[in-house]
Amino acid sequence: MTGDYYETLEINTNATDAIIKKAYRRLALKFHPSSNRETGSTEKFSQLGEAYDVLSDPRKKATYDKFGEGGLKGGIPPEFGSGGAWSSKYIYHGNPGKTFKQFFGGDNPFADFDKYDTQLQFGGLQPGVVKAQDPPIERDLHLSLDDLFHGCTKKIKISRRVMNEDGYTSSIKDKILTIDVKPGWDEGARIVFSREGDQGPNSIPADIVFIVRQKSDPLFVRQHNDLLYKTKISLAMALTGFSVDVQTLDGRLLCIPINDIVHPTYKKVVTGEGMLLSKDPSQRGDLIITFDTQFPEKLSTEGKCLIKQGSRGGRSLSQLTLGEGRIHPGQVASLSQGHHECFKIRFCKQLLGLLAKAKLHVIR
């Protein structure tokens, strides 16, 4: 489609959801092929369907408002989608009749009223006429990790068709739906508001369903009830030990000592510092810390030799100095355990000194 979606629906860019629906309703009825045979009406009807499909969806609308039609259909980087924007490439299904049917609940928007009027002529609803419920209306509910950890209350305004007192005409009215988000809710949780969709004389209003979608978090990645936290460390820290400071979602600062050697698959599990369990808020998942070890870009010949010597175990002790003197190979076997430990400490200091020369800094 070429052109502006707002201009297509003849509305301003600050139009509310109710105004968007009202505009589509008016124009779709005006340009529907069954009632308008003028040249260009079919194309206009298709443009209206695409415009409504975009502007009635908060994620698509957010992308269109910020990046235009090019960004909407060309796709945007996922990191720009954290605020609710549509990050995938949008393609309209190309069936404006489908959009029309989903909006009105049928191909003929007057079908319900025609049937109802006929039934009144014969003394009310005829025996055997069973009302069918419209299919559920699903919308995403974007929540931050903080919202899902602590719980919160969200109020969402909807616009829907409501039957008037005469029983066969309707009007558009707004309603506020309140969602009490419970601590620990999972991604994909469904909140159902029964029969809050558009009303019709011969149908049961659809359920409105909100589906929880978690926004990305700058510090943590949620994995079921666990929280994953990744931190960068130097090679020196990985070999000699350090501590990690983690700011929790409930405002505490954890200082976690790491005394093990951090190998590539090493993980530190802190029990009971993850998400609250929605079914039992007294229980919590775990905090799992992973590490990204930063290696030096370059290492001198001296450093390489020293590392190779260290990998040969006790034999490298013959190359280490104690004070101002040098220990000869023949003397190593007669040294006490305490001297062996002293040599190991000196070896580590020499190694860390070389790593420092390689511009590998400790990450705080």
C-alpha cells in the first residue's frame, strides 16, 4: 500500500482506538463492494482493511508511528522492539474481506439485525435458534520483568459495540478493564475477560484475552523461575578468584564470592534468589551467574613460556627464584611443602604480571 494509514481512515495521528474503530466502521460500510460499485471502491476497501489492521494493533501502530511504512514492512532490529514495537517484517494478508468479517463478526454487518427484526415479526426468537459466541479477541500485554517480579495493576481502555435499549441498534462505548498482575506470572499467561467483546442481538460477545509478553531486561534473562545474570571477568579473575556484586529486583545488593576456577562452562548457582513462584510466592527460583572471560589479545614470548612451564607441574619450580637466589633442579626434591607453596605463589605473581603487561585489566 502506498499512502498514509491515518489519511486512509481520515483521522489524525493522535486518534484513539475508539476513533480508529469508528472511522473504519463508517468507511468500510461506505466502500464495501456489495454496496459500492463505483470505480476505485474495491481498491479503497482493500486500503481501509490494511490501514485498520495496522492501526488497531498497538505493536504494529507503534512501529508505524516511529519508523513509517518502510520500517513496518522492512523490519526493525529486535532491540528497538522492546517498547512494544513490531520487530518482524509486516505483510498484510491481502484479504480485506477477512478484516471486515473479523470486525463485524460476519460478511454482512446487518445480518444480526435483519434476523432479529424477522424474529420480532413472528413473536420473538424462534424455537431452535441458538446464539453462538464470537471467537475470542487476543491482545498482547507487555510487562517488564520488574512488573512480573513484584506484581502490579494495569488498566486498559477498550472500545466495543454495545446494544442500545431498543435491542436492535448499537453504539460504541469505552470501558476500563483492570488486570491485577500477580508476582511470578509466566510469559504466555492468559487473562480472560468473559464476554467483553462487541455485542450483537443474535450472538454472544467474544471473550477478550490478554497474553503476557515479557519485555527484555537490561540485567537478567528469565528462564522459567530462574534468573540468568552474565558478567564479564578478566582471565586473572577467572584463575585467582573474585566476588560479583548483583543488584536484585527487590533492591538488595548481593556480594557473591567466587573461589573456584572459572572454566568456560562454569556457572554459579545462588539458591532462592530467582523469581517468585506464582502458585507459591513463599518459594523462589535460583539466580544463575554465568561468566564471559576476557582473554588478552596478545601475549609476549616470555608470557607464553611461563604458562607452558606452569602446565608441566612441579618441574617448573626449577625455573623460579626465591629471594635473590635460584633453585637448581637437584634441590627441588629436597624442598619442604611450604617452599613448594611459596614457589607456586611466586609463579602466579609472575604470570599475572605478564597478563597485566598484555593489557588485560581486572573488570569491576
